Amino acid sequence: MTERLPSAEWTAREDLAALVAALDPQATGNCRWVGGVVRDTMLGISPKDVDMATTLVPEETTARLVAAGIKAVPTGIAHGTVTAVLAGGPVEITTLRRDVSTDGRHATVAFSTEWRDDAARRDFTINALYADPRTLEVFDYHGGLGDLAARHVRFIGDARERIREDYLRILRYFRFQARFGSTPADAEAEAAVAELAAGMKGLSRERVGWELMNLLGMPDPSPTVHRMAELGVLEQVLPEATKQGLAALEALILCEQRERACSSALRRLAALLPPDPQLAEQVAARLRLSVAQRKRLATVATRGIPSPDPRAMAYRIGIEEARDRLLLAGESIAALDGWNAPTFPLKGGEIVARGVSAGPEVARTLRHVEELWISENFPDAARVSSILDEVLARTSAGHG
């Protein structure tokens, strides 16, 4: 029985039809949708990206795109990838490849015209699915459709060989296991990742960070992260994680679900780490997180609720950071729903205008009034003016 992609919004895109017409005007079958877009569509999930594989070499792909008036960007020519810039979003078009040699981090490849060659070098059976762009017929060379139906994440061919080609596939395995996998997991895959986990030490930090954060962003990565710890994988990528951290992650996800909070990979990373801001900074730097992410992780790693009023805490440390701390503490975040931190309606010049000499006294008065304003739940400017009067009056009486 011939399997076909079900109808989906993306399959009706006019810009994609124009792309296919540009690359394969004679309908010779030289291009197919590939990977995640096929996998997700078969599951009824809206795909994030649309990727294409082709028998055309990159130069020919580029020439055909340009001739059709489609912008072509050489995003990965060395790997055979050209990106077509379309109205509905970019499409990566990659020439079929076969592996020549690998060293665990990089692969030397040669272009191919055989679809089976290309399928054989992919990581998991559920990712080695292709679809004809015109008929939507699905091509499956390694039993991926059956595995997809069974939610079975399985390496193509020998799992150890696949991992030795690129040790990042260990993290990719767990990411897909967290997203699609069933229990029990593939025995061969688990044995292979446990045996070869130490090989991950040579991976680039950026790649590890990207995979780890994507895994932690899944709806419920806790069982998968626990399994990573049991198989000796977690200690290779996040040695700072503790048993207490694993328990904290599980509790956090339960709290997120109860509070209907959006999942946050950064918040979950904080749960896995000890409550040490300096350590959090070091981990964030090692994983090559952004400056903003590093700052947030360090703030959240402090843990604890510094104020009984969630809004007061949010004003002081930031709404997202306050939400993180509340969830990590198992507390409600209802008080922050739809709330935006107000702007303190008092400037130093207004204090000077009341007769206070410019200098440290102005800053002290400003901080004092702001603290009272926060404690009164952020009243309006008129009340702030009254608070300032009261503070100045007490200050004057004290000096007197």
C-alpha cells in the first residue's frame, strides 16, 4: 500500500509549488521533501521547517532558482545546501549525499544521485522519510513509518556505528525520545549511548548547548533526563546536575502543569543545578548561552522568594525571573498573569525641587520612597507625592 502525506497547510503553499516547478520542470522526480517536515506531517503536527533533498548539485540548484527569480543563498555549499528564500519561509535544499569518512564530529561526504545512499547516512529511521512534492507519496527505506506509528526511536543500521560518526547523535536520540519515544526504549540504542557516552567530550559546546536546551524545552523531559543520568550521559554534558536537581526538575514540571505555565528550558536547567548563581554563570558560559540567558539563569539560581508579594519580587528582579522562582518553589504565578511592572513615577529632580540638596541624600530619599511605593502595591503618582511629603517631613523632624 502506498503511503501519502495527509493534506496540510504547508502542502498547499503556492511558493512551494513554484519552487518545485523551478527545480523539476519536467517532473523527473529530482527533488523530494525530507526529514522533519515529512515526519511531523505524518503525525498531524505542523512542521517548523520545510526541507528538501535533491539529486541536483548545488550549482545546478542555484542556477535553476535564479532562473526562476527565486533568491538563492549558499548557506552550506560545502555540505551541499542552498537555501531558497520564499514568501512563506526559507527552504533548505540539500544534494543527496553519502558518507566517505567520519571522525565522530565531522563527516566527509560525497554527492550522490541515489536516494538510498542519502537515507542510509541519516540518524534515525523516523527522520529518513521522503515525500514526492507532487504526488505526496512517501518513500521509506528503513521502516521509519512503522517506527513512527509505534513511537519507536531507532538508529538506522548499527547504533554504535551511527554514534561514532557523530557523537552529538546521543543527545539527538534523547531529544527525539523525549518528543516521540515510547517505553520501553530501543534496547540497542540505550546500550550504545551508555557505552559511547564519553565520546561526547570532544563535541563543540554550542552544539551541546543547543541540543540540551531543545531537549529541556519539551513538554515533559523529566523521564528522559532521568534516563540520561542512569545511562551516564547527563554527567558528560551537565556534570553539575545532582539527584536533588533531578527531583527538582520533576517537581517543577508538575508545578508548571498545574499553573498552566509555558515550558522554559532555562527554568528547567536552573532546577537541575544547585542554588549557586556563580555556578549557574559558569554553566551558561560553557553552554554558550546568550548574555540575557546567562543573567536570567544566575538570577533564578539564587532560588527562594525574597518577597511575600509576587509583584514586588517581579518589579525588583523581572517578571520572567519572578515567575521562574515561584514555579521552582512550587508557588502560584496567578498574581503575575497579565501584569506588567509599572514605572516608578518619581525622579530625582522632583526631590531637589522640594529643597533637598543634590547628592547622596536625593538617591537615599528616592530609594526610600520607592520601597514604600512597592509595599503599598504601586499606587498612582498622587500617592507617591504624598509619600514623598511624609518621608521629607520625617527626615526634617529627625534633623530637627
